[in-house]
Amino acid sequence: MSAAEKSRIPIRERMDGSDTILQMAYSHRDASTRRQHHPSRSEADELPDPMIEVVIPEVEIHEHPPRTPERFLMTTSRLNPAVLLTTLLFLTPACAGQSMAPASGAAPAPRGTPAETTDFSASRALDHVQRLVEMGPRPVGSLGHDRMRDYILAELKKYGLKILRDDFQATTPLGEKSMTNIIGILPGVEEGFMMVAGHYDTKYFKSGVFVGANDGGSSTAALLEIARTMAQQAGKPKHTTWFVFLDGEEAFCWDWYECLNGKDHTYGSRHLAEKMVRDGTIRMARALVLIDMIGDKDLGLDREIGYSTPSITDIIWETAESLGYGLHFLPSGQSVADDHVPFLENGLPAVDLIDFRYPYWHTVQDTVDKVSGDSMKIVGDVVIKSLAAIYDGTAARKR
Ligand SMILES: [Zn+2]
């Protein structure tokens, strides 16, 4: 089946050997080398220890089934019953092509004068996407990927952030690959920290030129602009923030669960979460906010209900409403396995903000003309404005 054909199948499913989860892509909306990096002296000087040396070729991996409604129905028995019920409720409207049921009975908050937004620049974010796309396809191991990694490092340096590099090797269906998570750190008064994350790799295509303007591009661009915006704010923030550019989110095989026993994906987040557990840094982390595919001109985020911490989702949705962005933060829910899962599995509260209604997902049509700086600003503003409340709300969590 061609990539284009696959993209039109309404149900996207991601499932592994232990847990399942499905995702609903809403087809009714018109469709639907190994090279180890050696840091330069100046880079290396900036790198705090625990993160640098690391490099553990520890990731074992594996593959997955066709994205069909039948497959979805076959696997639903493995879902959490509450999630399953909610998800099935949404299946009908998605297939019928219209509105969604609310994920909860809560009435929308009254709309008042929108709160002040942030200095997040829509045009800067879009400019980042343009530059990334001009680097060409950016899958792990590609020249475009290396250029992008260096671009991210240079930008974070410009913003005055401390930079951590987490270089590691991963075994993939295409062999051993060098990957790099990049972390920009904005120190706060308190040691406890928030993580804002997104993946920067783009999906490997055997044929066709996939530049991932939204999938890979928008999360990278928005994360850079969130980092710049927060770094330039006056005064030292209460909490420390990690801006985490995750590598290797995409599966090398076509489908998410197709290879390596369902673990041919989220290489970077799994590596980082495990490392943070080993070196103890995860104990200082309060929560992770993940962004993925948030640049669609027609921005519509469903609540990620399969894994994400509901109380964090609530804070984000309420913040969006207060900023006047409520129309883009939908009451409906869907379940999406993504880079937040490895952190959740290690006890860190997390949320995934993903617009999975993007009709050009994993197609060569995922180009810069489909992406909007305003959409990235909406999500960027909401994330920036939500962090303090999420931090405070997770202060008492048990570790
Ligand atoms: Zn993708």
C-alpha cells in the first residue's frame, strides 16, 4: 500500500506487546551512519556532566499492523475500558464526518477578556520551519538531520541557554544509528524543573521527498521560539525549564509497531527517560509538556486521553480558554502514543499536545504551505502560560 493510500485510512493505531493504544486520524477532514558527534571545545565546556558522556547502545527495538478500522476493533479489548468507551464514542462522529462528543461533562469556561499572550513570534516560528524544510528530509543519519541538530544548538546558544547533549547509539531496523537529544536549560530560582519537549527528526521515506514541515518541523520551530521567549523574560523564573529536542521519535519501518517488537520509535525519549532515572535527575522534574504537529493552519487539538495526565491537560485547556484560544483546544479526546509515554512510564506526569487531524501526516504534502505561524504561536503561548500552574500543581506529587 502506498504512503498516500495509508494516509487516507481513518484509524491510526499504535500498539506494542504490552499495551495498546489507538489513534484516530480524522479522515473526514478532506483526507486525511553512523556518525558519533564530537562536541567542539566551546560546546563541551557548556555541557554538564551527567548528560554528556552517556551513550549507551541500549535501545532494543522492534514493528506493526495496518491502520484499519478492523484492526482497531480487534485490539480494543486490550484498552483501558474507560479509554475504550470514550474512544469509541468518538469513532462514530469521526467516521460520520462531523462534530465530536465532549471528553468530559465539564461546561466550557465562560469567555471573558482574553488574558495577555506572550512575546512568542509567529513569524520567527514560521521562519524556523522554512529554514528546516530547506535543509531537506531530516531523518536520523541524514545530512539534513545533522544540519538541523547544529542549527538547534546554535539557536539555543544564541538565547543564552545552558546546553546538554545526550548522544547515544540505537539499534534500529536499519542498523546502528547515532542519535542526539538536545536540551536547553533555563535556570530558575528553584531546582525543580519543567520539561517542554518535541521531536526534531523527520520520518524516513524510502522514496519521495518528505520534508516534515509540520511533523518534526513545527515542534522544533515552536520549541525554539518558546525557549527564546522564555529566555528573554525579565527576572529569574521560579522554576527551571528544560527545552528538550528529542531525536528518533519516528519509526524507521513504515508503521509505528511494525518492527522490533513494537519498539521502533521514540528512541530519544526512551533513552532520556531511562538515563534520567539512572542519574536521578527525574526526581527533580515535575512534569513534561510534549508538542507534536502543532503547526497545522487548521489547528484543532484533541485531548490526548490514552496516556496524558488529565490534571495537566485540564490546566492547559483552561489556559487556552483564558487566552481566547479555546476554539483550537477541542473537548474531544483521542489516544496517541508518543514521546511522553516513556516519561509517564517512569512516574513523571506528562501531556501530549498533538493535532492529529492533519491530513498531510506522513505524506510528501507535509510542506511549509500547510503550516501557520499563528498556530504555533497559539500553542506556544498556551504552553508558556501554563508552565507555572503545572509546576505548582505537581509540587506535592510522590516520587
Ligand atoms: Zn511522524
